[in-house]
Amino acid sequence: MFRGFWGLKIAPGKTYTQTVDAAFRVSNASLGVQVTDESRTSVLLTVDQKSFVLCSLTPGKVEQQLLDISLTEGEEITFETHGKNEIHLTGNFVADDEDDEDGMYDTDEEDEEGEDIDLSNISPEQLQDLVNRGLIDPSDLAIGSDESDDEEYDSDDAEADDRIREITEEEEDELVAEAMSEDEEEGEKPIVEVKIKKQAEKKRKPAADEDAKPAAAAAADAKPSKKAKQAEKAAAVKQEKAGKAKSLPGGVVVETKTEGSGAPAKKGQRVGMYYIGKLTNGKVFDQNTKGKPFWFRLGAGEVIKGWDTGIIGMKKGEERRLTIPGPMAYGSRGAPPDIPPHATLVFDIRLVEFK
């Protein structure tokens, strides 16, 4: 699980050395806003005195590269570049498995301050783990009490209980015939048949108040009010507008899923985004859907061209789907190992904030 944003600017000729005190993941490398040289710049990472080239970026050809490098607590690392351009590395801090095992619950400061934990989506195993960790008082859960015996059956309980089962039409006919046979032997009227006939007649017989209801009143009830018509029309226009796709220069296809509100985002502003990136076969190669949004300056070349083109004009809270062809994404080189050459990418994005 990723928590929080991590970033580093590497100036030409500089090295950045540290001992990792909090595990993090490097997910992207990009040229800086100002390109000072047209030659290639390589990013090197040294871990425990062993150096590796993470990627090489060339202005006008490959200006951004997806990465998936995880660095753990306690490692001695050094970032440096060979070239004359500034490089921006971005990623996310990685949550400790012991603090957030299987995503059972969040370890935000709000929970540490004693706010109630939402138990609605927690399984019995996860609930027991919370009890073992001292985060929940078992007496508050009434575990093992007899109150559960008074709860009503739901459909799953009924299927699991051999005493309760659905009677098919064939079984019902057999029960009726059996009851009629027993009653005829005892000289009594078959009660089951009479009950079924009365229920059928009750369903066929129209209610007295419905027969007596004037036609004019019924027509008035069926006629929608003016406000209802206006609301329905506005909802239909909004839905039609939201579902309409349009093509932008470069072949980027934009489909608005949910309308936003307020002023539209413009080139040069910093925008914070949630996103899920997928290939056309549905495989997810990157995502950031909660916690701190992914921030960048719109139209400054800090992201792929398809994002700079497809996000302009979005409003706060707006959700879009961007279908980005290879030339507006990672081109002929792709972004190994997850993104093949010439790959068309699909991003589901939401604008959280901009400034």
C-alpha cells in the first residue's frame, strides 16, 4: 500500500546520498521544466556500493520514464545523473505491512488520536486482530452474547437451515392433493384448496377504492409537475453531456464521466490528480486513488503529452477517461516492463484540486 508523495530533484553534477529511514517507491523519472542540453541524461542509483542505471532521458525523444523501484528502510543509497539536464524523480512512501496488514484499517493520525474505527467492512478475522492488538474492547462487541439468537433470518440463514426451504409448484400440488385425500377420508372439506382459491380470488378482485377513484383525479396524479419535468430534463442533459466523448489534437480521446464544478484548470497551474492507468487489455500498470494526490504543473511537460492535453479544462471533482495513443504516451520505446512499445493507454482520472 502506498502512502504519501515522495519526490527528488537531481541537479546536474550533484549527488544525493542518504540512509533510508522510511521505505519508498520510485515510480517515475522526468526531465525538468527547463531543458538546457539536447543530449542524453542518465539516472544512476547506488545501493550498498553497487551502481545501476535506472533510465536515460533524451529531450524530444524520451522525456519521461515509468519506474518501479522500491527502497527499504536502512539501505544506503545515492542518486546522481550523468548529463546536463535536471531530473525529477517521483513516487510514494510505502506503508509498513505490520501497520496496515492486508489493508484492514488505516494508520492515519486520526485513528491514533482515538477516533472510532469503521467496522462495517471488517471481516471476523480482521475484527479479532483488532481485539488482539487492543484497539477494540471486546465487551463493546457483545461477542458470544445471546442477543444474536433474536436476530431475524435473512435469505442466507434460511438456505442454511434445513427447517426452512422453498416449496416448488410440483411439491405444492402434491401437498394439496394429499390434504384433499385425507380430508375426504375424514368427511371434511379440503382446507388447503379453499385457502388457495380465496388467495387467487383476492388477487383477481380489484380494490374498491381504485374502482371508485375518479378518472380525472387519476390523470392528475399521473401528470408530472413542472418542477419535476425541469429536473428530469436537466438530469438528462447533464447525463448526455457527461457521457459524450471527444477527440483532441494528437488523437487523445476524452470522455467525461462526472461533471465537476467551479472554474476550469488552465495551462501553467498545479493540479492534484487521482488516477488509474491501464493498457487496452485492462491490465493496470500504475494507480494513485487515495491519500495525497499526484501533483504536477499542467502543460509544462512534467507528464506525458496525453495528460497535458486531456486535463486542460477540467473542473474540481470532474472525472474523465483519457484514451491516449502511443505517440502521445511513451512512443516506440514504451516503458518496460509494464508498457510495451506503441501502446495505447487508458487513464481514469479525477481532478482533486488545482492552484
